[in-house]
Amino acid sequence: MRDLALCLILFFLAKRVSSVPTKEQFENCLSTISKNPRNLTKHTSDSRLYTASLKTSSPSSNFLNLNFTSLKPILTLKPKSESEIKKAILCSKKLGVQVRTLSGGHDYEGLSYLSLTPFIIIDLVNLRTITINLTEETAWIQSGATLGELYYKIAKTSKIHAFAAGTCPSVGVGGHFSGGGLGAMMRKHGLASDSVVDARLMDVNGRILNRRTMGEDLFWALRGGGAASFGVVLSWKVKLARVPEKVTCFISHSMGASMNKLVHRWQYIGAELDEDLFIRVIIDNTKGGGQRRVQTAFQALFLGGVDKLIPLMNQKFPELGLQAQDCKEMSWIESVMFFIWKSGQPLETLLNRDLRYEDLYIKAKSDFVQKPVPENVFEEVTKRFLEKETPLMILEPLGGKINEVSESESPYPHRRGNLYNIQYMVKWRVNTVEEMNKHVTWMRMLYDYMTPYVSSSPRGAYLNYRDLDLGNNTGSKTSFEDARVWGEKYYRGNFKKLGLVKGKIDPTNFFRNEQSIPPLFNFSKDKNQMYC
């Protein structure tokens, strides 16, 4: 049976490759629209980081290994104007080519620059202007900008403004905003997508729509539903947050017998603390004296001074034993540097778009926890971590502002009732199939072990920690019903509305990838209907 499947895959691949338009054909198409097609570049992989993760992260890994490594983009465009994006979309439609839109290139499964079928890449790196309006306390941000560039611009403009989004500065705003956007200030100001107040989208016909012209349903879908399913978001308008001129950060490390007890206790208070206080837990390995050991770090941001933080910690989390000398007051932008372990370095570090995981390959997964996990589970996790060189778990508390937004108010549904989210990750350096399979198998076993202790029916997952293990589309004719396998894990009850929005804005499913939203139509009565 496996040999038959392999033969079918090879047949499918050969058929696809034989009909792939050439780079010259695409350039000729662009020339018919414009006499001077500019900014055409040869494709180069954005980083070693993502390719291996993509190859090995599907239950049908043979399928992905063959196809993703066999097809490269016809070309990569780096447009300097919105009109060039329109030309690329129209030519892609004409030639039957898919579009991959690259903002920061952080998609954990590489879906912003890899594809099963012939495709081009629209790299938005040249479209990253940020315009701040302090009177309105808003900012317009082009989708090619990174979080670090946004934070830097805000800090150079105001000492009392910030934006609540992720902690990794090289992440592109395009993908981050459209997937939700967890971050260190989310308990106070919500997700990044919660602060989006307008957007400019180019649809399948090359029209540019804003919030008024696209309508509230499509605007709703862009804020957490994965914008790549609906078109190319050109820019976002966000509401800035006010922050005190001084905030407080601390990091407290723990190893040994007390470590798991502290993590267990944190579960009961992390989501219930004052919304000004964010304490996340980082579990990883360290080598002390040449011996591999598991350590835990409690990393925190408090939107206030040390004088208010210490009494709060003594009341809510005395087990950590935090003292004033363990804390440091700083500006908000300095806290951004603190969270990426770059304290004391120039702020221009935030502008480094290559600030990633060096040359490591990764596999990541996610979970949401609704009831405190028993202490013995963390003891087992500790044992499993000792089997690997660079495993990682990050536990981030929810609650606060996140709970004030209903599950259906945006596509991101993991709100009230969830204590914290988990990001699992394993990293490795050697680029061989054997090494990849070994690490990915370990990750899947850890994920399976955690099943009884996390959300269920469905087991929740975070879109921005993309995971093709959850399931994937098989092409333009994937049924909505089949896609529910993975769609409801990311979006829960919002998946149906996302499908209906998709059916209106992109009924032919032009904007698609291996985990895009398939179109759903109101007139369909057959749950197994195939949508084209």
C-alpha cells in the first residue's frame, strides 16, 4: 500500500512539474501589463531554520519530503509599490500559479515560501514604512515591517507609547497580526490583533479594500484568521498602548527539586495576577560542569515600579522569594531588549531582521491548558528533556484583557477558560533525514504524552505556531469538512464563519496553502462537497 501511494505521489509530481510555467513566461506576462517588470530576483531560502521543520511535520511526511524539496518558486518578487503586487497576482491567476506572501519568514512550517504546486513569492521586504500619529495614538504599518522595526519607531517617537505584540523582533507584522499575536503585554492590552482598527487588503482581482469597503466580516477574519487565505494585506492600522515611563523586569532561575513545585504553583496564579503583571515560564536545558540539567526561568514584565511589584509578589507568589534587588526598572523599549536577552545592547539590534535561532532546524507545537497540570507531569517532562540537547517549553499566562473579549469577537478563540498556552520546540543542527526523524518523533511523543492534561474537543492550537501534524489541505479541491480536522483546533467555532467569508472574497480558492481556509458556501447541503 505504501509503494502504491509513493507511485501515485511521483506521478502527481511529474504531472505538475511538466506544466510549470517558466520564469521567462511569468516575466513576459508582467511585461504585457508593464513595460518595465522590476525587482525580479532569484529565489534564495530565507533561513536554514524552517526547511527541515516543514519536511518532517506531517503525518504523511513522505509526501511533503518529495514535493516541498522538488518544487522551488518560479521567481521571487520584491515589489516597491502596491501596483507591482497587483501585476503579480493577475499574472499568477492567468498562468495558474499560486502566490506565497512573505513578511518576515517566520512561519514554522515554511508556508510563506514553500508550496506543493507551482508558485511565486511576493517578498514584502521593501514595503515596510511605519507612520505614527500620536494625536490619534495610532500607527499605519506596512506588512513588510518587523515587530522590532515597529517597536524601534515607537520608542524613537514617544516615551509613553508602546504596542502589545510578540517578543521576537524579527517576526513580520503581516503574519503575526493576522494570526492573533501573543506577547508580554497581552494580559493588559490584549493580542496584537485586538488592537487592529483598519487594514488595506488586495484581493484576488487586484482591488485594494479598507475596513469600510471590505465590510466587517472580512475585517473580522483578517484579525486572527490568517490573512493569507483572503488576499495580500498591504498595511495595518493599529491602536497604540500607553505605558508608564518606567516598567520593571525580573528573571528568576530554578533547578532541582524546587523547580517543578514552583511551576506547578505558577499555574494557579499566572492568569489571575494583576493584569499589569506578566510572568512566563521557560523550561530548557543547561550544561553546568559538563552535565546536562533542566532549568526553569520565570521571566516577567510589570507595568509599574519595583515598589508596587514586590508587595504584589509577596502576596500572590511568595514561593518565588522575589526581592527588590532581583528586579530592574527600565523603559518599555528596554524591556523589549530584556525579553530577547539583549539588555545593554544598542536599540538598533531590534532592526536586525536575521535575529533568529542561528543555524538550527526546529519542530514546534502548541497547546492550551485549562486546568492545572499535576506536578508529576512536569517531573516526567524533566526526564524527557534530558534526552535532548536543545528542547524548549514556554508557558505564557493568559487572563486579564484576553478574557474580556468573547471567543467569537475575533477568529482567535482561546480566551476565557484557558490558563496559559504552551509552545513546545526542539532544535537540532545536523541536516539529515535520520536526524530530523529522530527529533520530530521525540516531539510528537512529548505532545502525545501531554494529551490528557491540555484542552480537548478540540485540542486547541495557536495558528502562529503552525503545525502541519494537525492536518493539511491536499489541493484546491480540499473540502471544508476535511479541513475541519485542523481548522477547529486553531479557530474552534469560528472556523465556519471563516469559511463563509472565504467563499465571498475568494470563491475560487486562489489564495491557498496547506493550511488555508477552504471556501464555504451557504447553498451547500452536502458536507462532503469539494470546493474548487
